[in-house]
Amino acid sequence: MHTTLLQLLLSEQKIGYVVADHQLTVLNYGGDPTAFNDTQDKSTSLLDFIPELNGCEDILQDILEGRLPRFQLENINRTMQNEAICYFNLSLLRYLPKISHESQPQLLIILADTTAAAHSQQILTQQRNDLSLLKQSLADTNQRLEYILQYYVPREVGKALMEKRILPKLGGEEREITVLFADLRNYTSISEKLTPNQTIEMLHVYLDIATSAIAEVGGVVVNYMGDAVMAIFNAPNEQPDHAMRAVQAGLTIQAMAALYQKQQDETLPSLHFGVGINTGTVVVGNIGAQWHYQYTVVGDTVNVASRTCSHAKPNEVLIGANTYAYVQDGVTAQALSPLKFKGKSQEITVYQITALTENTLIETLKNIPSP
């Protein structure tokens, strides 16, 4: 190959070479000069010419004498005169010059400039590290988001938001739903006799009873109002039997509260729920201000359910006429005297529900004996 062409190829590939004898004296060198630019005096000693080989004398001799076929040093870095850092690999080989049969083997050192590749590798490593940190950050964020959705947003509402079935904007749609209110009786008078910590602990127990009973049949608690719970059925998920689900939830609340009372010390105060349920068309969706949304329902149906709950005695479940029309074949009910609700021009007929025609769970809860 023509010398000029060879030099061009070596320079293009940023490869330099050094040839040394048994005494480690430099006999020849050439190729890309990058690796040699930092050497002011081109000494005839290989160890001065390539200082990185100091300490490798035994290896160099093993290569010269054929005991070691080759050796390689990778990712060597050297600071150049312009303060730039150069990276290169060293390949050490045994070289037999074709001069005469008596010629002694020589040492060939190939220097491959890997600065560009090293920089690329550093960039890739940094990017991988950044991606790893980002992945961890996203995992932490997702964990916090799941926590928020689990404890601060109703489960079904959070799921509907993630699935884009509910859009995060103000407004809603008309839909027939069933609304349930459950309110503790004698809560105010009893809480006056307790410390704040005792009050909140007691409240947690009873709200958990109501929430569990509602969630068991697919209802969604949309609001806690002190000692009261507001739940809806048939939103955000469609539930053709929403009225029956709500009635079952109301009866389960009473059965679970009664069971809890049986298992408590008699010295503890007894609390009882009044439950009111009504069915009708409302607007369901995001209500609130531009910076704070609440998924809830608005309409006269809600007001009637709330008023019905306020008339319910301890341990009673009262339902409106619309709800009764849906569930009358599956419940034991008694019509009460028409009630006059504040703000309503006509009297409202409500029904007291005492049992479901078929519900072994509620009956089982009622029949569990006291400890």
C-alpha cells in the first residue's frame, strides 16, 4: 500500500503506532499524531514515549518472547497541552519484521484514539442515569398519585378519571341516580362528653361502617359532612339496579352498626344511623370553582334524600316514592304518613324499609350473638 495512502487511513481512523525492540527502545512510530502531541521530547525509551506502559515491563517482555500473544489497555486518558482530555486504547502485539531470518521479534503498540466514542459513552451513561432517576421519580409520583386517588378521591371516580370517562372540567350530565344519606343520631350531645381524640376515633369507626357497606354494593361516597355520609349509585358507572343497591347499603349500615354495638363495652356511648334514600334525575359531574373540583350531584332529588334522612329515626331506613317503585317487589316496607319537607309545596310519601326479601348477609349480621 502506498505510504501516503496508509498515513491517510491511519489519520482518518485516529490510529497511531509505535515499534520498539527488546530493550524497549523506540525504533519507529507514525500514524495519527494525537496521542503523541503531549510528548515534548521524543525520547528513544518506550516507557518515556508512552508513560502509561510504566509498570507493564514484565508483560512487554512476555509478548516479545512469545509467552503472551497480545495485551490491551482500554480507556486510557491523557490531558493534552490544550487542557483537552484524550482517550485511547493500547494494543500490544509481537511483530516479526521481514528483513532476515535472524531478525529479532519486535513490539508493536497500536494507539487507537477513542475520545469521540468515550464522550459518546459518557453522554449515554449520563442519559441512562438521568432516565433511571426520571423513572424512579415517575414511580414515586405514580405511587403518590395512587395514594391520592385511593384516599382522597372515590375509587370509582379516580378510575373513571384515569380512563378519561370523566373529564377534569366543570360541568356534568343529567342522569337518573339514587342518593343515600346516612347521619349519626345523638352525635352532638355524645361528643360533648368526649375528648377531641375520642370523638374523632369514634367518628372514624362509624364512618368506616357506612363507607364499607356502601362500597360493598358499588356505591360511591362523594361527601363526608361531619357525622354524615352522602353516597350515589349509578354514577360514574352505570348500575341498572341502583335503587336496590342503595337500599341494601342502607340496611347493611344498620346491621353493621348494631353488630358493632353488641361487641362494645356497655360503658361506651351508643350511636345509631338514620338513613334516607331517594331516586331521581340529577346533574352529575364536577361542581366547584376553577381551582377546585368535586365530583358530586345536584338537584331536587338530593334535597329530598337529605330531608328524608333527617326524618329517619335511629336504626331506620327511609326511602322516597321513586325508590320504592323500583324495589317494592324485593323489600318489606311500610308507608309512613306523608311528610311536609321545608321548601316543598307538596307533602312527600316515604317508606320505612325493614328487610330485603332475600339477603342472607344482613340477616346473618343481625343474628350474630353478643360476645
